[in-house]
Amino acid sequence: MSQKENSRRRFLKHLGSSSLLLAAGPLSGLAAEKVEAQTLAYSKKITANDTIRIGAIGLGIMGFNNVATALRVPGVELAAACDLYEGRLQRAKELYGQQLFTTRDYRELLNRKDIDAVIVSTSDHWHARIAHEALEKGKAVYCEKPMVHKISEGLPLVAAQQKHKKVFQVGSQRVSSIVYEKAKELYKSGAIGKLNMVNAIYDRQSALGAWQYTMPTDASTQTVDWDRYIAGMPKMPFDPKKFFWWRNYKEFGTGVAGDLFVHLLSGTHLITGSKGPSKIFSSGQLSYWKDERNVPDVMTSIMEYGETAEHPPFQLTLAVNFISGTGGGESIKLVGEEGTIELRGNSLKVTHSILPKAPGIGGWDALNTYPKAMQESLMVAYNSKYSEEDKKRTTKAGIEFKAPQGYSDHLDHFTNFFDAVRNGKPVVEDAVFGFRAAAPCLACNDSYFNKKIIYWDAEQMKVTNGPKV
């Protein structure tokens, strides 16, 4: 067995199950290239000089998940952790050793010379501020989605990344998935013909899925640095819900649009090559989770995408339902003139339905409403123009693709990030891509709260007054 094949097998074993990928079938093109790139990354010996030391800023649910995944990448070490709740810092020491440096002040972490990169997993309203300061301090940045809390924060953060030239990855991990790469490959090959619509849905039906997370029993101003949490905002009394359930409040989070629309939009942009929509409108309501939140729990948005070199004009419908009778699920369905590509979790399915060349005749039996002689002449003309083959629908075999059991796009996303830190290769989701995904989602909130259409210039990345009349 060659060294390359041995490395490939070790990498696939690391994924959890090699049988699917080692088989001759499902991987080709972009997806195969991704696996080969990861194979090389996992086969290299990491020296002390190549070790990347990270600092974690924000240790909530995604903060701990991000750290755990980052540490699965060879040659990555956790050097420090920051959170505003003392219990999470205690938990970090339990998991990663009592010697771990912890702090409530992220600036102490950024000032450490032994930290190469930071993972920003705070509430949304801190993303841009911390990421900007981290870039100024010379740190590579992995920033949770959405990249910014407000559209106005986006271009300054893009400019900061370009000025300091440090690696910047936004944490919408699905864009690193081999399944999404496969969907992109199929889309570009014309598997479903000309695209005209994308329907993207993220449903949930659980209290935890609706952000009603379990509260710690010791939440107070003694264990939570509330003043630092609301720094730069109007003073307000301590409220544990606004700290631990921050996604429920537009002052601290971005609601379903910033949390879940952005996943769907990022995936759509990766597959289609789009830079963004031109027109955005949202509707929604607070249907069930009346727990003092001020963002909707059911929301639908429609976005219009104009024709570009990468794609034809199409409509994107985004929907999130936190009290869905479906039981929950996530899907992106690209609808073309000849079929659909539907992505669900770590799998996709292509189905086809192709119109025959002949348009048919009659129109719901309209032919029978004409005089008999006219009917006969119309039929003769139709049959002389179209053959029996023209009247048949073209059939094409469907396609199914599944990632192997145990596969993690989250791990792929971090591997891509750390590869970029080591060797300067491009990341999958840089600041420009991340902002072009986040901004339309934030515009969905603006449309919902202000009850108006939002016009967006995807190229210049700014809100406009709409098309010139």
C-alpha cells in the first residue's frame, strides 16, 4: 500500500467510517478533491513550531463545541479561555486542566503573545468588536455566524481583515461540507437544468430548539459580569434571560434570521456562486414562545436574485418555524427546469422531471369545445409536427449522495481554517463571503420590524433605495 493511500485510510478512519468513501462510487470532482486535501493535512507531522495555540472567547454552547472540534485538528492547543460567566470558566478548567488561563476580559487574552488564533463564540452583539480588535492584535480569527450584529458593522470589519491580512473564517460550517461541494458540482454540471427557485427551510419543535436553554442555578451579578456584557449599551438591570437566552432579544442577538437563515443562505451562495439578492421581504409572528422574547418564532422571507454569469435569476424562500408540526428538520431544495437537488443533513438527492418537446394539444379538453372539422385539422397539424418520441417525457436516473457515518463538516471547516493559518491558503468563508451571507439575513429582520422591502447591492455590500425609476 502506498504512503498516500495509507494516509487516506487514516483520514477516513478519523471521520468515523471509511467504507462509503473507499468505495469506488460516490466521490468525484470537488468532493473528491476536498477529501484528498484533508488526507494530506492529516498525514503531515506537526512540529512544535507549527503548533497553533488558540484562545476561546465565549464558552456557551457553540463556544465549547467549537473548542472541542478545533482540538480534533492535529497540532492545535488551547492556551486560554474567556467568558463572562464564572461557571463556564470553571467548566473549561475541568475539561482542559486547572493550568488553563481563564479571564472575564477578552483583552487579556488578545494581549497574550503565545496565542495565534481566537475563536469568537460570544453573543452576536460582541462579534464585530472582538473580531476587529483581534485582527489589530495580529490574531487569526474564527468568528461564529452571523459575522456581525448590524449591517453597518460589516464593511469596517471587511476592511480591517484586508488591512491586517490575517486569516478570518466565519463559522457557517456547512459551506465546508463535502455534501455541499457535491451539490455545487451537480448544479454546475447542469443536473437540474436552469435554476429558477430555491426553497430553504429550518424547522424545530422543542423548547431547547427555541432557545429556552437550561439556566445555571447560581446566575447573579456575582457570577456574571453583567456590566461588561452590556458595555457600550444603555444601562439596564441584570436579567439572566438576556444573558443566557440572548438569542431571544434583538439587542443582543439576531433572531431566527441571524441564527438559522444564515446557514441556509450560506449554503445557497456556495452552491450557486451567488453574491446575494437584490430585493428582500420578510413576514412572521410570535406564535408560541411568548417568553418575553422580542423576535419572532415563525418567519418567512423572500429574496430575489438577479441574473449573473454564475446563475440565472431565481427566487429564494427562507422559512424557520419553532413550533413546526413536522417535528423539525432542515433542507435546501434547488428547483430547476429539469429537476431538483435537495440537501438534508449529510445527504442529498437529485430527482428529474423533464418536459417533452411536444407541448401537448387540447388544454384540459379545450379541443372538444371546437367544431369537429377544426379538431381534426388541428390534430393532423400537431401529429405532423411532432413525432411520438417528441411526445414522451425524457427520463433520467436520480442521484443520491451521502457523507460517511461520523462525517463532520464542522471539523472540515476548522481544518480549513487552521490550514490557512499555517500556510496562507484561502479559507472557505472569508469576511466578504461571511458578510454577504449575514447582511441579507439581517435585512430580513429590518424588513420584518419595519414592514418594508429592503433593497440590497450585493456587489457593493450595502443597502440601497431601490432601483432607479
